[in-house]
Amino acid sequence: MLVDAIDVGGADLTKAATYMAGVPHDAFARLRSVAPVAWHREADGPGFWALTGHRDSVTVSRDSETFSSWAGGMMIADSDPANLEQMRMMMIIMDPPEHTKLRLLINKGFTPRHVQRLHDRISEMVRDIVDTVAPLGECDFVTQVSGELPSMVIADLMGIPLDHGRMLYQLTEQMHTNTDGGGNSGDAQARMFGYAQELAARKRDEPGDDIASALLAAEVDGRKLTDLEFNLFFMLLINAGGDTTRNLVANGMLTLLDNRDQLELLHDNPALLPNAVEEMLRYVPPVLMFRRTTTRDTELSGVPISAGEKVVMFYPAANRDPAVFTDPDRFDITRDPNPHVAFGGGGAHFCLGANLARVEIRAMFEQVLWRLPELELAGPVEPLHSNFIWGPHRMPVRFTPA
């Protein structure tokens, strides 16, 4: 008998409204217990298999031959054929060996010198951000703190003015809200794509000492990125980099405020910060899900799955699997080991920017926790409207001004 995920969990996991009151951990827990691989119906689609266990998420992540990104894309809803064809030129939608070749080319663009310079600059960027808000005594934590760093990093990476970086960051917000079809992100996508085209032309004519120029000049076996490949990777980089940092810092701060014992422990033991960042990634991952499409008949946890069916990995559910994590609903900054899947479960699509994101997040908390004393919420938190990215859209806070 087919188990229905909505009936068992009590929540429609395709709807952005489901996540407006927070991640539906109760629904995920019921599904993990009763049917960790459950059929989930769609209002405007054929349905999909909802995966809520850690083991199945790792299995799918590491088997691109059976569970393909290229076959159907990464979002739950099916794209129209023309849009899917264009998306298939993005690295995040490719499968090996094409994905492997493009990732190698992009890795050559991220030279050690560029990456080290960016790492050195991040601490300076964060100090500037906190210097700006510290005298105020209050701010919107998302727009003025956690969202400001991605804007600066984008500008530094691409060798563009800071106001351009802020504009691109704002476009990512538009693209990642209303992701269940309730809004139109097409205009934001078109504007970002147009900016990337102009940037590629400018950097080819006048290359600078930045990663954008290095990416355009990089070669593997005599092959360079085409303009279209650069444009699509540019969109991927801007979107992934902005969302991960903004939402993890904001989600992490909210979680610390809700768990004062852990906040005090971190204040008293700053050496626990790397551990705390990993626990934030586990406890409040910024990405809710990714989809794959099966290329052949297979099974997960004993459940048969037919070729051509969709499987969707729900990362917050996998990160609270009691088969892997002791007391999984407890936020514990001393947790070690911590095999979370916030950056994916390994395999070809493990997050390219994972290490950079960790550097950004640690640098941010090093400043925020010790330079914005007595920080607390100053009003209601407004969540993002999305079934793909989870975090606050607005988060008013107050603190003792410096």
C-alpha cells in the first residue's frame, strides 16, 4: 500500500506557506518514523518521493548515475522543456562527466592567490559591517548584517563596485522567494543574466585581478568557459553565495538567542566557534531540499522506485535523523562528530563554496557575538516565502551601542 506523505506528515512540503511558521520538523519526524521514503502528491505535477532519512539523502547525493540532476533539474516542480534545456547548461544541473570537466575548469579560476586574498579580506569586511551598526543600538540583522557580507564578497569576487554587489544580492532575494509558483522571478533572472553578459564582455576586454577575470581566462585541455557558461555560473555563484551566508548567519543567531545556555557557553569558550558553526549548519540549514530524477528502476530503504520518478532530499529532516545524531532536536555546540548534509551529502554536487561559507560565517560571529553585547530580538521576525531557502527576510534586533 502506497504511503501518502501529506497524510502521514500532516503538511504539504511543496508549499512555501508550510515553512512560514518554521521548518515542519514534526511532519519530518512522523515521516522518518513511519515512511522515510514516502510518496508525496503534487497539485500541478506527477508527485515525487519525499526522503527524510540521512542514509537515503547520502545515497542519492553520491549516485549521479541513478539519481540525475540533468534529467529533471533541482526544483520539485517540473520546468517547461525550453527552460530545462537552458538550465542544463548550469553546473548545478549537470551530471558527470560534463559536471566534472566544468568544475575542474572553474576550480582553475579560483586560484589559491585569489582565494587567500578573499579570506584575508573577509575579516576586514565583517569589521566594517559591525563598525557601521555598533553605534546604532538597533538594526535589521538581515539587511544590515548577515545580508551585507554577501554583497561585499560578491563585489570583491567579481571586481565590481559594492553598489553593484548589493543590487545583485537583492536580485537573489527576488529569485528565491515565492518558489512554489506564487511569484514571478523571471525579471530578476533576466536582469542578473544581462549583468553577467556585460561583465563578461568587459572583463575579456579589460581583465582585472579578480576571480571573474581568472575564470574567463582559465583553460582545461585548451577549453575556456564560453560566455553563456560564464553567465550561468555567475548566476549560480551569486545565488548560492548570497543565500548560504545570509541565512545561516541569521538562522544561527536566532538559534543562539533561543538557546541561551549555548550562547553563554560559546561566549565563555570562543574556541568552540568552529564546532558551533557546524551545529548551526545541522540544526538550521539554509537550503531546504534538492531534487533528483531516477534514470533506472531502483530502491531506497526497501521502497521500489521506477525510472523517471522524482526523489526529493529534505536536508533539515536528514540533519535530525536519530539514527545518526544523538538527541537530534537539541542544539549542542559541542556535538562531534557532526556529519550533517547542509552542503549536500557528498558526491559530485557537494557545495563548491562550502569552505568559503565557513570562513565567512566564523568571521561574522567572531565580531557579532563580542561586539554587539546584549543582542536580542526587537520585534517579530518576518520569514522568507520559499519552499527552497529557509531563513528570515527581516529580523529587528537591539543591543548595547558601542
